Amino acid sequence: MGSMEFDLFYELAVPDHCGRDEARVYAETLDEIALADRLGFDGVWLVEHHFTREYSHSSAPELFLAALSQRTRNLRLGHAVVVLPYNHPIRVAERAAALDVLSAGRLELGIGRGFSPAEYRAFGVDMGKSREYVAESLAILRQAGQGPLAHRGRLFAFEQIEVLPKPLQKPHPPLWTAAVSPETFRWAAREGLGVLVGPFKPWFLIKRDLAAYRRAWRQHHPEGAPPPGHNPRFATTIGILCLEDGEEARRWASDAFLWYYKGLLDLARPAFESAEAGYAYYKRLGRLQGLLRRALSLDLLERMGMVAAGDPDACAARLAALAEAGVDRVLLAVGAGAVPSAIVRRSLAVMAERVFPRLRRAALSPSKG
């Protein structure tokens, strides 16, 4: 079994039925992540979403990550992801460099094109140009941490500017991209980016994506270590709740995961129904998601490989399957933002003490057969 890193994943959900306001969610999440830092988790990732009441109040993740840079010492701090079509690449580069400095070089920078028609309308950007925005912005980001920068493209143009501050990591923090469509996995491999797979695809599809990404990486980078700034990593997200009493974990997880995945599928539905250029795969995926939404249950989510809920043995088995398939990082939505913080903290401790050591030992053991 290959080695895998264990990260946290937060949407900063504020479900009405949980009785917590935004200030309490923010404060408790900071405390949970500080605990995870002490327990030996590897990283944490925050999303960027806008106008998604209850489901995600994480519209300024770079500010939350700045706070975390002062509350943690070891965790990698991940932005999953900054949506490039409505964030100017120079401002993205400046904020990323500042976060890298504040965190002593712990930033992981995810980029993406987003999938919300409502966000595109609000920010006044043509959704049909999403791939063009990402490609041109990525080229700027890769140069921004160097010397004076000049650029003249279809979307952005500027002469001899110097982006300050400079990131500590050279040539820039590790770059990732959100990936849903098959062409995005191939593009990511060609561009030398790590991929971040969100929580709404079943595992049988993610396994195909993983194989396609690895094939494309070997095709475009056939020999030796990756060049500087390239990041051949594959990360996937799952909902998880692990407690010593597996039945207790499942009782908490049942309502929480159903709330979370219903919200996620509802959030993604406009993209699934969109006819915008470059989103055709979303439309095909939407048919599967519609079937999943109508039959949603904890058992179905488990059969689809999208969640893990139970005791340490059950959770370790699910995570081991990801590691054996070649997943490099697993992003754990612990409780999916819909269980009390006290339960999340218990789950963090159980995973750190009972699950991760077992998987790390297995990764170090010589393979059999």
C-alpha cells in the first residue's frame, strides 16, 4: 500500500438545524483545526463558495487561512480552490505569497474555474470563457513570484510590474486544480498540476480519473523527477465520521451526510443543467447525480465510496482502499459540517490515535507476494 497524507476539508457550513451561527462555526472550526495540528494531521483545505446559505459560508478562505497560519505550526494550508475567472491573477498571486510568508511556507494553492452560474452572473464574467481565464491566469501565477512581470494576453495585459511579497516556496507554492471533467485531468497532467477531486463523484468514476491522470502524466513527463513547480499528486474528498462506537458514528453521520450531500447536489444542479461551453460533462454527470439524489441514504453513499462512517476498523479499511488505489492525499470532511464540534473533536482524536498509525505502518511494510 502506498503512503497517503491525511488532510481536513471544510466548507464552513452553517446549517439552520444545528443552531450555530457564523461566529460560532468560525471559532469552533479554528479550534478543531488547531487540535488537528497537535494530533498530527497533515493539512487542511478551505473552499471558496459564494451565496450558498447554510451549505458554505466560506467566501473569503484566504482570510481564514491567514488566521490558521497563526494558530497552527505543522499543517499544510490548502486553498481549495480560488476561482480564477472572478479573481484577478495578480491579486491571487499577492494573497498567495502573503499566506506563504505568514505560514512559513506551508501554503498549497488550488485553482479552478468554478461551476456556479449564479456566481458568474454576480461577478460579471462570461462562464463560457472559464477555461480561457484559467489558462491565462495560471501562466501569470507561475511567473508572478519571479522578477518583474510583463504580460499581454486576450484577457489581461500589464507592463513590467513586480508582485510583492515573494512566496517562500520556490518557484511558487504547490499548485493544484479542481478537476471534474475528463479533459481537466488530462490538462492538469500536461500542465504539471496536482488534482483535487471534490466530494460529489462516486468512487468508480474517480478511479477512472486517477488512472487517466497517471497515464497522461507519464505521457507528458516520461522520465525522472518532476521539474520545479510541477506537482504529480492526486487528492480526493470524502465525508467521514469515525468513533470508537461505530453505531454511534453512524447515527450522527446518517443525518449529517444526507444533509450535506443533498445540499451539494442541489448546489451543483445548475452546472449539471447548464449549456455553457466547456461544461458538457457536467450535464452527463448530472443524470447520475439526479438518480443518486432521489435514492440518497447513508448505505448508498457508502456503496458509492463517497463516505466512511463507523469504528476505526471500518474507517481504516475505506482509507486503505484509497491508498492502495494510488490516492496521495485524502481530504476528510469530518462530520460534513453538520455534527456538533464536540463530536468532530472526538473523531479527530480517534482517527489520529487508532486509524492513521495503522495506515502509516502498512505503507512502510514491504509488499507481499
